[in-house]
Amino acid sequence: MKDNSDIDYKKIMHYIIIALLALALIILNYCSLKKQVSSNPSLITDYKPKEDELAIYRTPAVAGLFYAGDKAKLDSEVEHYLSSMHAGSEFQPRILIVPHAGYIYSAVTAGKAYAKLQKYANKIKTVILLGPSHRVALRGVGLSSADYFTTPLGKIALNKEIISQLALNPQFKVNNQAHKEEHSLEVQLPFLQKVLKNFQIVPLVYGDVSPQILADAVSPLLEQPETILVVSADLSHYHDYETAQKLDLHTAKLVEQNKPELENHMSCGATGINAALLLAKAKAFRPTTIDLINSGDTSGDKERVVGYGAWSFEAAPEAKENLSQLEQETQNLHQFAQDHGQELMQIVARSLQKAVKEHKSYSPSRQDYTDELFNKGASFVTLKENNELRGCIGTVIPHEAIAQDVADNTYRAAMEDSRFSPLTQEELKNLSFSISLLTRFEPITYTDAEDLLSQIQANIDGIIIRDGDRQGLFLPSVWQELPNKEEFMKQLKIKAGINPSYWSENLKVYRFRTVEIKSNEN
């Protein structure tokens, strides 16, 4: 029998220490991992609504025939056609005329036209696609009821609002059969997918209709600078090479002179081109010929050729600028609040109950709420009792899921706001609350106090000031109580612990915007 004196207590203690260190490491890793997985990597200021799972898709009809059916091959081909040495336009094209044949014949020309959009990839949001019907005889214009058109490169959403507006015109009717196998619009889609960033389409297939009716319908849509018209049209058909060149050169001159006089034998798409020329004349768009070839140039067969041309119609840039970063984020937050505001209100209500009854913070579960609520975001939660402030706490930088951020700020506003005693169960019945979702911050560069005040937008901007370790923040809602800019800044300095008459060039000022969700609003 082994004597107890043989037990190595030092070795046992060594093992205990190692075990404790390992346990501590596991706990730290768990806490860190929990923090990471509790939030999505996305930010709510970049929010876009989810797509409808019951969406209707118009699938490709000529993939593998007019262009490659394989995604990787198609991506490479279109990239090749776009990588020509033609520079982008000085001004944004408002109308493009492009061919619609198989890519081996006409994509060189189409690529030169679409390359002119690359500089404006982030600005263009809606593309009106206008092309002739090849397979279905129809009067007027065929609209599509699909939610998305697809190609091997993915899907493109249709602008349902514009389509609904056009459907009020008796010449425009839903005709999915006209779109089902039509190639004149489909061959344009891969180019648009490669060039543009975030856009929707309005596909219009026309039959027996006048150019003026088309121009009148499209004209108000082109008032928006983020909207362009793409007209799909080939030129002369099945002449010998020299005859085709003469006919197509005459067509090019009519386009360059804005003369809507094309006849049907001059183009498979003459009606669309004439409509484009009517629009260009009315809106003073300047036409430029980009390319003019025929299939004899690309296939080598010059006996019976088809002509291809591309034109760009440009206007001077609109005075209205793109949305600023703050404006875009504010729009995104409005959409987020519209889609998920009720869930955030529910989180506040549950947080208040848990705070008052259990003195604990509520932790929203992914099982109970939509995934977007676990995108990171910054918020303030404001509590009012009988319309008097009862607590207001928030965060200024997105660091965790907006669901958890709102829950934590609710608890802190109810129980830890140093200006008030902890909230009681009795007070809940007279309590109202609101959530302010914050954009990111934008520094304000100024020369003096007067310049600073001139840049601040009353009733719109939330303001943060910093001087050393002192900081003050006012939400935009404070403008309701302090509508005067001078008084607003004085009170903000007092909140930051700064003398209201204090001024320093080291004073840093930032603006932000908020979107407010109120408990008494549906």
C-alpha cells in the first residue's frame, strides 16, 4: 500500500492552476464569442428591405443562344465587351440606342454604349427598356407582371410603381406572353447587371403603336435624373455589305440631326428610335454616334448582313445633387423603422416590464424577432410620464445588435438615468416612450462661431460637441424646446460642462440625423 507521503502536492497544485487558467480562458473566449455572434455584421443605416419569397420571375429565353448560358463565361464575355478603350461620357447619357442581336455579332457595339454608363453606375436607379416584339403580335405596349427578370448573372427587380402608373394608359397593358420569349430586352440585361450597382427596370415590349404615344408616356419618367431610357434596335436587314452601309449611314444622319423620320425597313426598332428622337428634341438631349457596323464586320459574311448602331443622348448635369451620406442613411433608417418599428416598440415594452419587475435587462432572442433586428445600430430611448421627461439614455456608435441596443437603453433610461429615481410599476400606466435611430456622424468644418451656426440646420441636425474629455449631445428633437440656434448651442455647452460663452478653435462639432419611432404612433 502506497503511503500518503508519496503524494506530490506541488504537482497537484500545478495541475489545479493550469485547470483554472484554462477555465478562465474558456470563459473569456465564450464572452467574446457571445458578443460577436449576438449581432450581425451589417448596419441598420445600410438597411434594404427583404424580397418577397412569393416573387414572380421571368426566366431567360435566349441564354445559351444569343449569349452564354454559363454564369462565369457570360460574366467574362460581358467584361471583355465593356473593357474597350472608349471613355465614359462627360455628361450622363439619358438615352441609349443599342443593338439586340447575338453577342458574337453586335455585343462589340453594345459594349461601347454601355461603357459610357460606368461613370454613373451609382447614380442610375431606373432603366426604362424599350424594344420591339419579335414573336407576339400586339397593339400598343406589353407590360410585365413579374417581380424580377433573371439572367445567368442573377435577378433584376422591376419598378412596380412606374409599371402601375403606365398601366393607367390604355395603350399599355400587361402581356406576359409578349415578354416570355422576347430577346430584344433580354440581351440588354447582362450589360446592365455588369455596369450598374443598384437599379430596377421597366421592360416595355411594343407592337403596333405610334412613336409619339411612346414618347409621351416615357417623357415624365425622364424628369428624374436617375432614370435613363435604353432603346433596343438593330438597323437594316439582309442587304449586301455596301448597300447596308449606305442605308445605315443615312439612318445615323437622321439620328444625329434628331429627325424622327425612320421607316420600318431602316431598322428593326424604328418606332423605338423615332420615339427616342421625339424625346431628345423635346428635352434638348444631344445625340452622339458611338458605333456603326454590320454583321459583315464581325462575322465575315458580307452577302446578307444586319446593321448595328449605338447612340448616346446626353444633357447637361442636373442642378440637383446626389443624396449626401447622411441623407441616404436617413432614408434607409426611415425604411427600417417602417418595416421593423413595431418589433422595436415591443422590445421596449418587454424591457420596461422586466426592468421594473425583475430589475434586469431584457435580452431579445433571434427566435422571437426578424434577422434584420440583429444588424448593428445606435439608438436613444426616451421615456415620458404625462408628457414630462422621465428618462433618456442612448448610444452614439453602432456596436451591437439594434435589438439589444434598444433593450439595454430602455433598461438604463428606466433604472439608471441619474436625473431620476428608478421607474416603478405604478408609473408604467402613464408612461409613453420613443426610439431614436441614429445615423453615423459627419464632422462640421467651420471658420468661426458665426460660420458654424450658419451650417447647422435647425429641426434637422442632431449635434455633438467635444472639447478634450468633455462632450455634449442633443438629439434633433431638442429643437422643439430650443428653436434658436444660439440658445441651442449655449445649452449644449452647458450639458457638456462647458461655459456657454466659451469658444475655442479646438471645439469639435459633429452632426447626425435621427428617425424617431413613437409608442403612440401606429
